Amino acid sequence: MMQITDLEQKQKTAPLWQLGFRAFFLGGAVFSVITLLLWLLLYRGVINIQPLGGGYWWHIHEVIFGFGCAIIAGFLLTAVQTWTGQPGLQGKKLSALFSLWLLARIALIFPDLLGATLTTLIDLAFLPAVALVLAKPILAVKQYRNLFFVPLLLILTLANTQMHASIYYQNAISAQYSGYAGVMLMTLLISVMAGRVVPMFTANGTKTAKVLALPWLDKITNGSIALITTLLLLHPVISINNVYIGIVFIFAGTFQAIRWLRWRPWITFTVPLLWSLHLGIKALAFGLILLGLSYLFPEIPTNHSWHLLTIGGIGGIILAMISRVSLGHTGRALQAPKLMSLAFSALVIASILRSFGPWLMPEKTLLFIDISGLLWIVSFAIFVIFYGPMLLRPRADGRPG
């Protein structure tokens, strides 16, 4: 348990560095706004920056390993304190870890600053550092159930290594498949965490009984996602049959949908922090199914279908989760600012336009990309405006953290 001396030390630490969620949620949200704006300008040819790997590689990489992994780090570094009762990373050590993440983001945009090799090494160092910090308190209290996230972070590092290797060995390693593997690893991690917290969040927010988990359903749901991820990671040494991978995608999405329906999404319509989370899970499930269909039927464009999973699923769940977690861990009532409903809705619309617009009206593809990108920017900008002050200030209840 946390001692009085630990509490006193936390109170002396600037609020931003008292727990991992503060810096990484805020930094990740701000970065997502900046990187999407830069991507839209780069895609349109308005600016002419030369990020590492080129604009397309950089866009894929930074959505997963820049934005996504920052949020995951913030969540895990905060959750591990709750799991273990051990003090979470704080102060100078937390600021050093955040600085490592931030340095990688800057170096990837301007690779001439440090050179390509050093930039790659700095970026690859972040996730293992998070894994090390996460593992220490879990091993200290022998809480092996939560040790699962440590190897998952290391496998994410493998996907990131593949992405970087695709720059130097383009004929042997596919940046696209490596990026897809990263997306599926994020999907797997989010799916596992959703299974743990969504039934509890739903029950608490609606004052209803908690739906009990079905271990076999969780194993099938997450196991099928893990299988897809494995196939994608092994792309340099095995060929991927689109029929088989399409079937597994549909299988994974179907069981994700079954699990989501068991959590009774229809009872959450009056609670924005809940309906936004459930809409994200719905997009996750149907994004997997749509991807499966796209691998089976060439008429469905696979490249656009991935965006239902990334924008609506991963992005939607992240925005809902950081909105709720930030309120709870800053000692505030679980009542989102009213404009957050607009942010949640804008992200849903963005996912639909980006996924289906270019498919149905290919001549308007640039317009759909612009609109969906701007809606993402609006969504996370609203989060930054309303939650930034909360994350930069001490807890409302006077407690440290």
C-alpha cells in the first residue's frame, strides 16, 4: 500500500507528472490533432515536409505507434497502481519517459535532426521502457494475471521494428502489413481491456447489475484477433491467403459483436461516457467484419475499410476511455462536459465518411479524407480544451494522483 511519505512526495510533484494518464493522455490528444492536420496538408501538397519513411509511412506509423501507444502507456501506467497497490511512475522518471516519446515524435517528422538510424532507435526504445516500468510492480506483488500486457507491449515493439525495417529493406518487409499488424495489436489490447472494464462501467453508469463475463467468449474473441495479428506479423516468411484471413476477420468481428450485445448497449443511450464507448466497440466489431468481407470480395476496398476499425473503433474507444478515466482519476464526477457529446458524434461521422465515402463516390475521395480528418481534429481538440485544464491541475478532491 502507498505510504504517507509517498503521498507527501506526490503532493510536491507537479500535477502533470503525478500519474501516467495526465501527460500521455494530454500529449497523445494534442499530438493527434497536430499530426492529422499535418497529414491533411501533406496529402493535399500544401506543405512539403519529408518525415522518416515518407508521408504515407509516417501517417500509418504515427497513428499507431505515436498516438495510440501514448494513450496505451498512459492507461497502463495508471492502471498498474490500482492493480498492485504500488506507487505509479511519477516525477522525473515519468517526465523522462514522456520526453523519450516526444523526442521520437519530433525526430520522425524531422529525421535530419538526428539521422535515420538514431531516430529509429529512439522510437523503438519507448515501448520496451514502458514494459519494464509496468513489469516491476506486477512482479513485485506476483500479480501474474496482469503480466499479459508486458509481452503484448514487446510484440508491439516487434511490429514497430518491422515498420522501421520496411524503410531499409523494402523488398523483404511490407510497411502496409506491418502497419496492419500494429493496428490489430492495438485492437487486441483494447479488446482485452474492454472485456475487463466495459461491463463494470456500464453497470455503474446505469445503476444496473453487472453482466458476468463468459471466459470462453473472451478467449474466442481475443484469440481470433491474436491469430490475425500473428499472420500479419509473419508476412515476411509466409504468404497470406486472403480467403482464410477474411474468414478469420469475420469470425473475430462476429464474436466481438456477440460480446458487445451481451453488455446491453441499449441501456446506455442517456449516458454520453457510455454510449460513446459502446459505439466504439460496435465500430470495432463491424470494422472487423467489413475487413473480412473486403478480403473475400474485391468490390469492397480494403484500404478504406481499415478506417472503420481505426477511426471509429480504436479512435472512438480511446476518446471515450480517456474522457472517463481522466474524470475519475482527477477526482471529478463522472459527468462529461456537454460538448464532449459533439466530439463523440463527430468521430462516429468521421469513421463512416472515411470508410464508405470513397467506396461509394470514389471521385470525391479527397473531400471525404478532408472532412473525416477535420472531424477527428475537432473531436480531440474539444477533449484538449476541456480536459487539458483538469490534467494540468491537482485533483479536485485534494488527493494526490
